[in-house]
Amino acid sequence: MFNLQVLGGLVWCAFVQMMIPSVGGMPERASGMVRVIEATKGSGYVVISGGNIAGVAHLIPKEPSTLETTQKA
């Protein structure tokens, strides 16, 4: 999050990656959480007003597509 000074006032903003709900936005049975996926068009990154963040914002870790392991001899 960051703030901007606009016309003498302070505006809180956030740089976020927009996600879209999968499976029609239905929560998973086990967790009760809605799964999300990355947007397929554009980068999906936007700047939004901090006031538009409703509820709890989450950090969603990406799963690595490949795991590299190294062994030291």
C-alpha cells in the first residue's frame, strides 16, 4: 500500500494482482474458501483505492512449476 497527496488530501492506494474466482465462485467444502485463478488477459495488475478493499486481503503464494534441488558434495 502507498499513499498519494491529491488536492491537499491523502489517498491510500494498493498495487494488486486481480484474480478471478474459479468454479463459479463456490467455496470449497473443506475450507469454506473460494479458489481463485490468475486473469488470462493482460497482466492483471492494477492500482486500486485502499477503500475498495473489503474484508481481509490475502497473499496467495504461487506454487512453483518446477522444483529444483541441488546437492552439495
